[in-house]
Amino acid sequence: VALSADGSRVAVGVPFNDGNGLSAGHVRAYELTLPCQVSWYDATGNAVGTGEVFDPVAANEVDPGTPGAYSFFAECVCAGCTGVRAEAIFTVSPGPVAGCQDVIVLLDATGSGSTTPEAVDDDSFAACGGIASLSLDVMDFNCTDLGDNPVVLTVTDNNGNFSTCNATVKVQDNIAPTARCKNITVQLNDNGNASVTAAQVNNGSSDNCPLLGLNLTGQTSFDCSDVGPNAVILTAYDPSGNSASCNATVTVKDNVGPRARCEDITVRLDEEGKATIRASSIDDDSYDACGIAGFSLSKRRFDCDDLGDRTVRLTVTDVNGNSSTCTATVTVKDRENPDAYCRDITVQLGPDGQASISPADVDDGSYDVCGIESMALSQEDFTCAGLGTNVVWLTVVDESGNDDWCLASVTVRDDIFGTCPDPCLNAPDSDSDGICDAVDNCPQDFNPGQEDADQDGIGDACSQSIVCIDEAIDGLIGYVEGLSISYSVERAITQRLGLASEKLCLGYPAGVVVSSLEYVITYVANQSGGAIPTADADYIIGQLLDMIGALDAGTGICCSNPAPSYRPGAGAPAGENKLEVFPNPFSVQATVRFFLPEATAATVEVFNLQGQRIQLLSSGAFDAGSHELSWNGHAEGGKALESGVYLVRLITADGIQVRRVSFVR
């Protein structure tokens, strides 16, 4: 029985319209033209639903799996009319009973697998007529079906009845992958690092199903310590958990050269005209991630032939044999002054009252390891005005512009032609040696040869024995420190001696220095035979008495920081104070010239040989460079001094320099 969607028609199957009978498929239709109330009843007469004719009513259904007789009634009751009753009666025959079981399908090497309805069937049966066929909705499987797959088994009997059941087909892959490896080589980068992946080692690993992944075990990151062969294992695994492994070798190489960096340098030839550099001299922090094994230079040694700029190549080699190079400019300079040597000469004026000399006449084997470029004299021409001894300086310049100088005495005589007037006609010659006092290096003693062994401008006949007190004290301190005496006694002596030396060199009066030395004598005498062995005490006291004697005689001076004089107008090497007094000896006025490498405070003063200051020439702040002062042979207050030897001192923070000068009235 079925009611149309709009409720206007009822269709009723005729009796026995099911199965294969003569009434099979016959239906009676009823048209409902008036609004009616429709009621539905099941086979036992129970109402199962109501509604108006035009209400949609779902068709009643019978479970074909339950055999038996069935009837349905549809009754329409219209207002003011009798009801219309429709009845459907039919019989359901028993169909087949489907039975299922779960099965497992294993994929083959191609990743395929299949099953059959018979494999899934689990004793299905049909009571009437037997089973005509079995069918399965899915029988073929592949890698995409791994796991549980639901399937439906349909069982059809010979009466056309069918039944279904559900089963699970578990698709499995038990075939392991095939792992294939290849050996590879990796290069360290600039930072000394490298890494590998499974894909780099894989050489076509495969599986019947697509691989789920590749895994590399062992070492995958490398640094400088791993250079060489390294073993790794590649594992290939599929979605089913099957896996296979193979071995490979990862060879780590370092083909990155070091980073070579150079810097330009300047080297100075030594006094032998040679210089040597090392790789570190021009290396400017060269670097290699794996470490530097060594350096080498294209040239290490230089001499006078290399003066100027020279290109040197630095080769840097790392621990793995890679190398890189860079170049630097090595500027080779000769800063060593030549050695100027002079000799005194005597020249005779010619008939015209003139004489000339050349640098070669005065040169006494001046030398420079890199060669002398030129020599020049401060004075080459002489006349009658130069009769007697004239001090000249020879300037020697090497090929690098360094210079040195020396002094020579040029004695000008007129013994052959007698063209000059008597040089001492109106001037004194106190020692009657034929040399006027004004130019005699020792006017009070007869010395016609004007011998001056120490070249200090004072003749040997007048030279006094000068004692360097500060140097003598240094020697005595060393002697005391070598004695086996207590530390406290040693310090008591050496500290007092050091104080005396310091006072002397700072310009303290000689009497103050003597007092300090006498204190030491008293202390040592008290310790003699006890803390100090008697023989050692006697030696110390004897040395101190000699120093005191020199100070009392005016011949004890400070000789600290001695420095050679330089020629007037010449530059001085950087970092050195220079002091010069000329002419020497003098009778009217001496020029005191000194050079300071940098601005500083300085004091210039004149002392006599007794250590007494007789004239302060200047004291204050001076700029760097050359400075000139003059001294006229007078003491402070303008008192004229007697002829004799005096000391000119230059005192700066760097030390004291002393020059002796002879004053002749």
C-alpha cells in the first residue's frame, strides 16, 4: 500500500503480486477527490498513522528478511461519506543468510594484493533453492589500502533473494625495503663545518610501497677533526615498519685555503748593514678554521742592496696542506750613522798667504757599511788670520742621508814664505812656545806641539785627571751587593751611596756630596770586623776616600748620560739631547748650542772644577729643536774669571750632559 505525496491517490498491490505468480507486479490505484482523514493499520489491525489525504505519508515497508504473511490497510474517511478501505496482503519467503569473516591480504613485490568472496564467506546458506552466487564489493588492494578496509559480501539464492554481511580486509606489507648506499665526499666550509643528509647517501633505495623515509645514523655533522673517512649507516623504512640498512663512507675534505693577511713594515739595517724579518713580522692575523701549520717568506734577509721598498710574499699553510699567499711591502732603511774619523793636520800658507784643504786631507778612514755618499768640511780655506790651531769638523753623509761628524785641528803655519805678520806681535805668549795665548790650548805651559790626546780642546800639558764619581759609585754598589753580608747592612750602604750619586748629578755642591760619602765611611767603619769583614770594609773606605779627594780637588764630576756633541747647524737623531760648546778653547765668547728632541724644561749653567756653579746661562721651558746661548767667561755679577777649565751642564728631565771648555784670557 502506498499513498501519493499529495494524498490524493492510494495504490494497493493486488494479492499475491510478489514473487513470480500471475499477479506479480499488479497494483490497484484509488483516486481520492475529497479531503479525507486517512488511517493506516498493520496486519494485526493496530493503527500505525493518520493524516489528511493531502499529507505526505511514507510508504510502509516489510522486512524481507523475516518470512511470513503481511497485510497493510489504508482507510480514508471523508466528511459525509463512507470510508474507503484499501488492503494489501503479501507473503515473504525466507532468503539466504550471509556469513562473513575478516581476512588478511599481503601485498606482493609490486605493491598489489587481492582476495575473493570465497575467502570472506563464512558459511553463508540459503534455505530455499541454495546459493546462486557470492560477490564482494572490493577484491583488489594496493599500498594505499594498507590497514583495515571494510567490504560487503552479497549472497544471492536461486530465488533471487539476497543477503549481505560486512567484513574487514586487513592489508599488510611484510616486504622489507631494499637499501642502497653510495660513498660521498663533502667539503668543509670557510668556518670548518660540513653536514650530510640521508638523501645525499641514498643511491636509489626502494620498496614495493613508497618509502616512508630515510634515516642516517652515525655522524652527520663534521668539523676539522673529522677530515678523512667517516662511516655512516643509511636506514630505509616503509609505512608498515619494515626497514633495511646499508653502510656508506663519508670522506671529509678541507680544500679551503687559509685567509692570508699581510701588513707593510719598515725594517732598519743594523750596524753591519743587515736586517732579518720573520713571518710574524708581516703577518696580520692570518686565519684558518682548521688551524695554521706554518708560514714561509719569499725573502727574509736584507742588506744595503735592498734599500727602499721590497715586495715580500707570505705563504700560509694550514694543517691539511692548503696554502694561500699575500704580499707586503718591506721598506728597508739605513738609520745607522756613518763612523766619521778625523786626523789633525798642519798646512803651510802659500806665497799669497792662503792655503786650502779638502775633506780627504782630514778624513782618517771614515766608514759606512752601506757606503759614503759625501764628505764636507766646515772650513776649507785659510789665511793669515787663521794662523795657529783651527778646529774644523768633517761631516760624513751616507747614501741614506745619515751623517756623522768629527773634529780635527788644522794648524795653519807660515814657516816657508813668511808672508804673514807676527801673530803674537801685539798679543801675549805666556809660555813662550810661539803660540799666542788666544789660540794656545795650554797657554800657561810650554807645549809647541799642542798635543791633545783626548781631543777636548785642552792640551795634554794642562789636562787634569777627571774622575766620574757617579760611575765609581755604581761600581762600588756592585761590589757591596756581591758581599756575603746581611741584607739590612747592604741596603744601608747602597741606598746612601745612591743618594750621594743622585745629589752630585743634580748639581748639589761638592761639599754636600762629600758629607754623604763621609756618612757611609763612618757606618762602614762601625761595622768593620763584625757585620762586614775587615778587608772588605777597608776596600770600601779606600774607594770613598779617593772619591772625596777628587771632589775636593774639583776633578770629581757626574758623567751620567754622556752624549756626543754634534756639528753646528746639523740635525740630531730623534730622542737624544745634544750639547756643544765652541770654539774651544775661547778667549772672548763661547757659543753654547744644544738640541732638544721635544719641548721640555731645561737648565744650562757653568761650573768650575770644584763643583761650584759660577754662571746660570738659562733656565725655563724650551721648544723642541736647536737653541743657542753664549758665555763670555764671566761669573755671575760680571766678575771676569781666570783662565782655566770649566764645565757647561745641560740639565733636563732626561738627564745631565756635561762639556768641558777651556777659557783663555
